[in-house]
Amino acid sequence: MNDERDIEKDLQPNVEDYIHTGTKAGLTTLPGIGSIVAEYFSTLVPPAIQKRRDEWLIEIYHRLKALENKIEGFKVENLARNDNFISTLIQATQIALRTHDKEKIESLRNAVINSLSATSIDESEQMIFLNFVDRYSPWHLKILHFLDDPREYGKVHGIRYPQWSMGGLGTVIEFTFPELNNKQSLYDQIVEQMILDGLLQKGAYLHATMTENGMFASRTTEMGKKFLIFISNPQVADGNK
């Protein structure tokens, strides 16, 4: 508890210095925005940003402290000399402040911690992957997790699939995610975007008829699998510092 109170105290000083001033100044330059409206939003927005920032950084700190108990020789204070970690933290923090979605925020937290141990993912790929999280909707992330291993995804989420003899991948998606029923154009666009980004195979056809094995085959590329590792719950091995 003392650690958390100290962190919260340390986070306070510069909020009023740059968020409040910047928000108010920016609003007053917009055509048709009067000083009263600008004042209202300048008092509304900074507390929300501050709350998001504080929650984000406090949780990151707690996760890093937990690593000290798992990894011999790992110290949080030594991360000040880890340029890749600092760059990842700064970029992820900027993205986290722009969203309220819990799944995206959790993916970003995982990415920050995984940047310490994901030796198979180079620094350029890490920055690209953070950009994907920023651009993608929560549905992008859900569908990508699903398409990496459809049967395993269904097992983890307690989904019992019918015994299809033939069908299309779109049928499995709509069964897995009932919210996407009759929203073919939406998930078609999501899948197409991730194909263009190199995360899904080019042959990830959604509506071609195929066998049941084909319907449940993995569609992620090597890059897609790396991305999922980077944003998934960290598996930090002893000895990574």
C-alpha cells in the first residue's frame, strides 16, 4: 500500500502543468468555441486523462515489482538503462491514454512486460506491433486470437461446435461470436486488413466451402503468431533480465 501511495504522489505534479494548459489552449483556438466551453472541457478532460495514466502506470509498476520475486537479479530501477523498454513503455502509454477498451489496455500491458523477454521479436517488430494495437479495434484482436487456433479458442471459452461436415470459415466465426451474426461485411474487412498487415495468411478465405478440418485450421502467419505472443499474458522465464 505504501508503494502505491508513493507512486500516486509522484504522478501528480505535471498533470496540471501540461495537460490542463494544453487542453484549454487547444480548445480556445477552435472556431466557434467560446471561453466558457473551453473552460468546461479543460476541467473535464484532464482528470480523465490523469485517472487513466495513473491506473496504467501503477499496474505496470506492480507487474514489474512482481518480476523481482520471480527473476533472480532483476531490479526495476535497472530498467532506466534499458532503452528498448523505455521506448516501448512510452509508446504503449501514449496508446493506452487514447482508449478505454480493457482488452486493448491489457494487450498493451502485456507488450510492455514482454518487451523484457521477447528475444525472438526485434525492436522494430515491437514498435510495429504496438502500432497494430493502436489501429485495431477489439474485434481485430478477438478474431486474430480465434483464427490462430479456432478449436483451442472454442475450448478455452466453453464453446461446443456442431459436427459440420462442410462449411465456411465465416460460419465458424458467427457461431463463435454471435454478435457478428449478419455482420459479414464487418468481419470480412477486419480479416482483409490483417491479411494486408501480414498477420493472416492470404488464403484465409471466409466463405469458401471446405471440410471441417479446413474450417478449424490455423490462419495466422509467423508474424501473426509473434504478434499474439507479444500481446499475450507474459511467460517470463527465470534468468531474463
